[in-house]
Amino acid sequence: MNLHGFLPIDKPSGWTSHDVVARLRRIIGTKRIGHAGTLDPAATGVLVTGIGRATRFLDFVQEGHKEYVAHVVLDTETDTADVDGRIQRSETRHPAPSHEQVTEALTRFVGDIDQIPPKYSAIKQGGEPIYRKARRGEQVEVSSRRVCVHDLTLLSYRHPDLVFSVSCSAGLYVRSLARDLGVALGTSAYLHHLLRTSVGPFVLDQCWSLERFSDAFDSDSWPLLATSVDTALLEMTAFAMSGTDSTPWYHGRPVPLASNAQTSDETVRAYDSDGRFAGIGTAARHGNQASVNPRTVITLR
């Protein structure tokens, strides 16, 4: 079947992201399916999958901002920093952190922060996910990474349970945020549950459950079920080609821009002379010459 597009799924608890992809492959009848941004098995919420040629653009979706609602439990530490791990320590802190102390601690994590990902994660070292090394008992060294937290809001708190919402850049581990919040409060903490509410332009309300999608799917209904490839890239500037520009574009050659065009080495979504989405490119200027250099060329005909 010649099906292409993005399909946001409300991932159920207990499923891996790969489990969701495998299920969709059986429903749709194609192997060309991938996903943007892995969710841990216990987590739920927005998992964006790409079907057909949309798989080529999953990296751009994955790099978009993300939003979560996290339920954290204080005074307990697990080896994975989440509910699936083994309890390493559990003790009640007296007195318990006040509401004001929790709110103040959260403010320390807003902005650009250096974060150490959990050792039980899919980050690869030597071509192998580090969680496999950790499970074998091998020593795992994880370097810190710079991430950005745009907003962090306490939604509820009744010791030892607290719930917060977070809006962040790609690359942030909410498990690590929960762990580090515990340290900031002078105790331990783990992530009890995580709900992802948005990835880039995709929000939870527009997600399909696997059961509902299975009932609704057939190839004729596909345009009503999936999101077109370019719709997921609307944050990029649009670039429309003239009739003579389409041929070089589809051959991977730069397409000129008007001499007065504003360029800033930005990624743009391109449309050919017939108005069809033709991929993405990078707008750049070299002296007096401005052009769009093809980066990912696609033909959805």
C-alpha cells in the first residue's frame, strides 16, 4: 500500500515504543514504520509514528519541544529512577518538604541545565544501548548533556507524592529530573508515572488508541486518519518553487532564491511548482547569491 504520513498514538502503559510500531505494522500491513522519541514502558501519552516516506522526517519531529505531566514520589530511590526499578533506598524525611520548598526547588531547573541521563536508558555507547550494559552489571559512565526546561509548574503536592508539568527541549529525561529534584530537596525521589502530552505540533487530544485505530483503518480512510507529512513541519518557513526550479530540486541541486530574500541558514519546507510537498532544504546566502539547498527530497505522487 502506498500510504504516507504521521500517526500520533496514545501509548498504553506496559508497552514499549517498539511494541506500538510492531502492532501498527500488523494493522497497516507495511514494515516502513518508525517513531519519534522513545517512551519508557510505564509511560503513556503521545508517541508520534511515521509511515512510509514520513519516516524520513521523524528526526525533525523528535527535535521539537515536548510537554509532560509527571508524578514523582519523594523519599524513595530506585536504580532506574522510575517505577520499574528496584528500590535502593526508602526513608521518610522529617519534616517533609513544604509546598514552598518544593516550588522553589522546581524553579532551579528552569532554563538551560546540565543533566546526567539515567544509566538505564537507550543512549548508545559503542553501538550498544547502555541499559544493556547496566543490566549486565557493567560500570556505565554517562556524560551530562545540556537541555532546556521552558516551564516547570507544580500541579499538586501531598507528601510524598507530587505532580508537575514540564515543557522542555528534546533530550531531557524526566526520570533524571525527578531524581535531581529529590536531591535538591535533601531526599531521594523516583518517577512513578509519566504522561507525555505533546511532541512538536502533536497533542494528546489528537492521538489514536491502538484499538480505535485498528477499528477505523482501511486504505481508503487513510487520508482522514493520518497527518500529512508537511503538516508536521509547519513551524518551518515555506518555500515555493517556480516551474523551472522543480527539475533541479528533484535532482538534488540548489534552487535559487530572489536576491532580496531573507536567509539565515534556516531549514525550510519546499513545495514544487504544482504545489506538492517536495521535501526540506536549507536556505543560505553565499555573497550575492541566495539559494535553497535540498536536504531531504521527497516525491509523494
